[in-house]
Amino acid sequence: MSLNQNLQNYLIINNSTLDEYIISTFYKFLVLEDYKELKIKFEKSLIKTNIKGTILLANEGINGTIAGSGRDLKKFFLYLDKFSQFRDIAPKFSCSNKNPFLRMKVRLKKEIVTIGIPEVSPSNLVGKYLNIEEWNELLNESDSMIIDTRNKYEVSIGTFKNSINPNIKSFREFPKWVKKNLIDKKISKKSKIGMFCTGGIRCEKSTSYLKQLGFKNVYHLDGGILNYLENVKSDENEWKGECFVFDYRVSLNKSLEKGEYEMCYACRMPLSKENKKNKHYLKGQSCEYCYDQTTIKQKERFNEREKQIKLSKVKNLNHLGPKN
């Protein structure tokens, strides 16, 4: 199925139109020798649209999160379909009442998801993909180890039952956790280990890493949490809580609708209604998790940022934020 056919099917199933905002995430691990040239080609194609977001290109593949009208996404996916190496990408989609991103960026990176070990290559070695039914079976096996490969602030609002939280600040810390909790503790290389993340990219790379270390029975949830929530039957749903996403929605509930959480822009922790009642919560500036962790100068900068956002809303302008 082509990228554009995936989009068309989503629009039909969700009764959406080409004029509505659609958020799309996609990735693929493959060897891209010409990724620098691809950056130039993508930028020329995207400038003809109002699509915003980020596409990362590296020698190891492509990783994108973009948003725009269905009409503009259709244009870009028709273009992407011209490249044979990308035709089997299975993008994920969700609806939005506005574009959650400020600008369009195509970036060259050393890795499309950073683990910090160049030898890890999912295009050459990877764990076994599990569909929803197989994943649920693994979750309920007493001898399996289920690892959440996401950051601790993501895990804090929702995860699968019986899963392990490595309590990491970034995916780059995952190898250290593996050494301390699997290698140093001499966990059997024959152990059943299942891993998951939001869209599949981090758990796919983590299975490659564990396979490289010699673990034999390594699995990961095909398509990640988002694919699971989109397709699992309600009476078979083993997900607990909400799912963190990296845009203005902050979290999605089991129906993939905007959840109840908002983000602290100082520390990125997702905040519930109860968190926002805390005396240290100041919108755009601090929360109970970071109030004692930031300097007066940082607080002043956060305060100024919040003022600019409010001012831009009054003037009906887009707040662009700092340029990278």
C-alpha cells in the first residue's frame, strides 16, 4: 500500500476531509547514502505546501512528524511515493483542530533516534515484530520482561500493565540501564524481552541493540502504542492511563483524542488538573517538579516567554519562539 493510499484510508475511516488538519508520524530504518541530497529535494517539495513539523534524515534512515491539511499531506506523500525505498512506510495519522508545529524543518542527523552507539543497525538486525494479539499474550506471560523504552515523563502518565519503567531522561540513557539491569545482573540471554514506545522507532532500535548484545528472544510492539490504541478491541485493551505525544495535545486517551494533561514548558513534565493546583505551578514558568530546579534567571526567561505568547494571541499572531 502506498503512502498516499494510507492517508486516503485514514480519511475515509475517520470521515475526515482533505481540508482538515492531520498529524502524521512515520519512520524507516534503511541505508540512505544520499540523505544529504534528499534534504534538498524534500525542502523543494515541502515549500509548495503549508506542512509544518520535522523530518530527520541520516545514513540510517528517515524519521518524520509533520502536520498539515489532508490536501497538503496528499501532495507530499505523492511525492514521497516516487522514491521506491520509502513506498513501504506505514505512516500513522491523527486529527487536530490546528497545526501543532511552528515551522517546517528538514534536518541532517547522525541518527534518526539517538542511542549513541553507531554499531546499532536496525536495518541489519532487529527483534521480532508482534501484532496486537501476540503483544497481549506476551504481556500476560509470567516469564516475560516488558520494558517501556520511553522517557520517564512519558511513562508517568500511562504505560502497559506489568511493564518496567527504566526511569531514563532520554533514549541515550537506555544502554546504561541495560548494562546495570540486564548485563550486570546476568539476566539470561534466553529471557523473553518485549519492548515498546510511542510509534515504534525507539523500541525497534532497542531490540537491535539487545540482539547485538546476544539476547535471543527479543520482541517489540509493531507500530508502537499509537497503532495499538487505534486497532485494539476495547475489551482487550491492556493500556493503562494516557499516551504522551510531542505536540500541543501533550497526551491522548485510549480513543486517541486529546487527553487531560498539559505540559510544563520549563521541564516538559505532563501536568494533570491536580498538578496545576499546586502552589508552585505558574503557567509557562514552573511546576512542582521543577520549581526548585531552575534559577531566577531561567524563571524570568520563562515568564517573558509566557508574556510573548499571550501578546501574540491578543494580536492574533503566531508565536514563533526561538529559531534553531
